[in-house]
Amino acid sequence: MNTIFGPVYSRRFGVSLGIDLSSTGKQCNFDCLYCELAPLPAISHQHTITPVEIILDDLLIALKSHPHVDVITLTANGEPTMYPYLGELITRINAIKGDIQTLILSNSASLSDESIFHALLKLDQVKLSLDAATQEAFKKIDRPAEGIEINEIIHAIQHFSHTYTGKLFIEILFVRGVNDTEKEVIALNKALQEIHCERIDIGTIDRPPAYPVEGLNFSDLFKLSHYFDSTLPIHIVSRTHATAHPSNYDDDEILTTLDKRPLTKDDIDALFDEESKKRFQTLLDDHKITAIERSNIIFYLPSTNSERKRPKTPKKS
Ligand code: SF4
């Protein structure tokens, strides 16, 4: 049974049973610098395809052994939307999944394909990657197969976000010296204005990458987060919080910082010194700061703008 893995626990998505739609080896239309799989030239189509029946049989057996999972995650050694029977597979999983959520982790490259677009609409949760907004940075970081254009991807994500009724997450992974320039982040910010989503996770490399590239530390990510519009639901995902240098914030600085960028407890532990953490707690006890939950992650922001900024109600067309 090699098409199913887990369950694994993810803070962002809960207890997940994974389905690998390319279990025989890497098949991807990108060759990202930061990929945790071995480097391999990008391809346009899967060459080795697992029959739907095998995946469903494996899934049924796994669900019998692990009935208490939160989510069934479609992923791959590569890009899951390259699986040619994706629509059929999702329909058949939906017929047996009961209350369990479904999720796909995709690099977004195939979303402009109408059949993929419609297949993803049938899922409960979709996580789409968007590492760059200019073709130059996109080619450098994601090394896509011939003919894949970032403008087309951005347009497809925007369109999808206006149509989809489930939970949409966007993920941006930053690589030092590649997509972490002011120009690139401003371009990403512009693209994100038209994307209605639950959360935008910004992160960096945290596993050995395919190519010799470097990630950012938490302080770099925190600085970059300020280039994004403060109404965007940005969440910094970093295992390197410890690299930040805690500083002293007075009450006003705490409220202003949270106004510009709502922070998680991990962010606060990394950024605030002990005295500032006590001030933060007092502001929280006095209801000047509010905690809100965005798909399993707690954010803190000034109570005065919790209504004004969040939760952002997705526009549906
Ligand atoms: S999209 Fe994912 S699997 Fe494909 S190269 Fe990039 S990181 Fe690796």
C-alpha cells in the first residue's frame, strides 16, 4: 500500500491522511530550487499513472485503520494536479469520505486548465502556491516546464478564489536573493489584492533543498511581511522563530505593530522581550487586544480593528 501515507499531524490542517498521486517517483511540472525531492527537469504530463481503483482500495483500507483523521490530503511526489483522473478520483473520494475534509496541496500551474479548475472546486480545502508574481522570478525559483506563464497562473487563482466556496489557502515560499526583493513582494502584494482566501502563509526553506540555496530567518520574513497590505491575512510560517532578537515594545508600539500585522503567539514570543510580553498580556486581559482564529491558527490584533479588518469575508461571484 504505497499510495497512502500517514496520518501525520499538521498544525495548519490537523490530522491528515495523505494520498500520493505519483507514488512511483517525482513527476512535476516545476523543478523548484527549494524542492525537498531530488532535482529533476520539469515535465508536462505524468508518465506513470496509478489507477483510480488502486488508490481508492488503499484509501478504504487506511480509513478502516485510521477512522479519526481530520483531512484526506491529495499530494504527490511532484504535482498532484498532473494526475489525469483527478476529477473522477475526487468525486469518488467525496462519496466515501463522510465528515472528513478533503485538501489538495498544489503548485497552481494547472489551474487554468478548465478540468482541473472544476475538479478543485469539489474539495473542502485547497492550498495553492504562489512564489512569485513576475515571470523573471517565477522562472528562477520554480523552474517551470516550457510554456507555463505566471500571469496566467495569477489570473486563474484570482478567478478560482471568486468561484470557490471552500477554504482557500495561499502559500509563498521565500528563497534568499531569488524572490525576496522589494520589487517581487510588491508585485505579489498586488496580485494578492484580487485573491480572496482564508490565509496567506509566508515561509521559507526548512528542509534540505534540491539546489544550493538559502532560506530566510524569522526577522527577514517579518520585515517582508510589512510590504504586504495589512488587510491581507498573512501568517508567517517559520521554524526559525528563535533567530529573532526580542525587543522592548511599549503599549502603543504593541498595538501599532498588531494593527499593521496581526501576530501569532509564536511571533510574539520571538519578537517581544519579557516586559513586553507582560504588557501584551495586560492589553489582552483589558480587552484592548482580541484573539481571532483563522483555520487552526490564533492571531492577535487590536480590538478596535478586529471588525474592520478580519475576518475578511470572501466575495463570491
Ligand atoms: S512543485 Fe513541489 S514537487 Fe514540484 S518541484 Fe516544486 S516543490 Fe518539488
